[in-house]
Amino acid sequence: MRRKATLGLLAVTLAWGATFIWMKQAMNAIQPEIELYGRTPVVAALVGGRFLIAFIALVLVSREAQAALFNPELWKGGGILGGILLVGFITQMIGLDSITPSTSAFLTSLYVVFTALITTKITGQNVTRTMIFGVALATFGAGFIEGPPHLSWGWGEILTVICAFFFALHILFTQQITQKMSPIGVTSTSFLVVVLGSLVVALLTAGSSTPDTIAVVVNEGVILPLLCLGLIGSLFALLLLNILQRHLHPVQAAIIYALEPVWATIFALGLEMTDWTGWIAVGGSALLAGNLMVELRETATTEHALIPETNQSSRPPDSVLIHLGQEE
């Protein structure tokens, strides 16, 4: 199951890499509205539209998602995950307005480091030296894949670090909540929380022009990218994440997620939105090395833990049988 989860989360990073292209297309199509109404309300409208599409699609195809809307416990879990997602997405996009993409990539990738640090404090799970080295490689690779970031601390950088912190919290809370609650149910309620939260942000920042701001989601050039963002970037990716991440260590999951800029760079190269540089090879190689190091080490550790000592009987210890039963 752990190997299936690894492959599934790799598919999540592939979907997230594509969202970079779709979001850029949507933002380019509404530059006049951004200048007229401001970036924050327009960003809130896009985030809300994206998650509204995902919510409607999920509720239409899943009775479990429908039932979750009448379950207070699932609203509690969805409220936590949805609130974290809302802050993470909005702070990232607002911060990107005043910093370069490479700087944003580097600072956002700090969620790998934050996940490792918070894990040792909150969850009580040990972080091995192999994981620490994998974290370092993944952070370096994600940050330098577009070239060395040029940091000069301002509001853009601060907001992006805040975004990285909240993405780390999302990884950790997903780990805890989806082990106790229905992943589909929590996904449904969290989507609706993001939609409602985005509407509140738009109302607070746009004022009387809120209806015009929200209308940007139906602008020509926005509808198709927004459908892709909602159905693939939110519904597919986050539903798969909520179902599978619970089978991995949160730090291992964070390192896998750091592959997102690799896919984004590949898509950008294919669409001629960026040029090839040696840093792409350096950053991509570091990311892959960090992932492989953690994956191979964890596989070896797991397999070793399931092999009884040679001087014991052929029957596995009770603890091993319990472990296997939990895996099934």
C-alpha cells in the first residue's frame, strides 16, 4: 500500500505541475480586472471558483460526499483542512505578485523543512538522518530548478514563507484527520470551506465591486483553465492526496510533493514558456535523488522490520502480525 501511495502522490505532483500553466493562463486573461479591482479579491474569486467546480463535481458523483455535508464531525475535519488550504493558496498567489517565480519556488519549497521540524514537535515521529538529507536535497532542488533565487525580504517573501508554513500544516493535519475520518467526506467539506472562505475574502477586500470581481471567473480565457484547475488540480489531486497520504510518513510525502516544480518546468519547456538552463538539470537531479534516497531507505527499513530474527521460530512475532493486519 505504501508503494501504491507513493505512485499516487507522484500523480498528484504531476497534476499540480500542470496547474502552474493553467493558473498563469487565467491570470494573464484577467490582468485588466486585477489592475481595476486589486489582486487579492481577484485571486480569492479564482480560488473560490476553482474549488466550487471541484465541490460540485465530487458531490454529483459520490453519495459519501453528499452524506458528509450532514455530519458535524466531518465539518470539523474539513474546516481545518479547508481553512489551511485557503490561507496557503491566497498568500502564495498574492506573494507571487512582487517576487520572481524562482524565489517563490524556493520559499514555497520550505514546506518540506517545516514539515520535518513540526513533525518532531507535534506528532512525536522520529525523523531519520536519511530523511533529513532527503529534505535538504529536495529543498535545494525545488528552489534552484529555475536558477538561484534572489532574496530581498519584503511582503512578497514573507507571505510566501507563510504559505509554505500552512502547506506544511496541511500535510500534517491531512495525515491525522484522514486516518480518523472518511477521506472523501473530509474532501467534500474542505472544498466547501475554501469556497465560502474565498467569498468572505472577496467581500472584505472588494467591497461594493464584489459582484464584478466574482464575475471574472466567467471571462473569456478563464473558464477552460479554471475547469482544469477545479477538476484536475483540486478534485483529482486533493482527493487522491487525502486517500493515500495517510499510508506514508508526512516528511516522505512532503519530499514527494516537492517534485511539483519539476513537472511545472517540463510543461513550461514544452509550451515554450521558459528556456532550458543547466539549473533545470541540477535542481531536477537533486529532487529525484532526495526522493529516491528516502524511498529506498524506507523500503529497506520496512522490509527488515517484517523479517523475524534467524534464531527465533519461523512464526513471526505478534507485533509483526499486528502490523501486517493493520497494513491490510
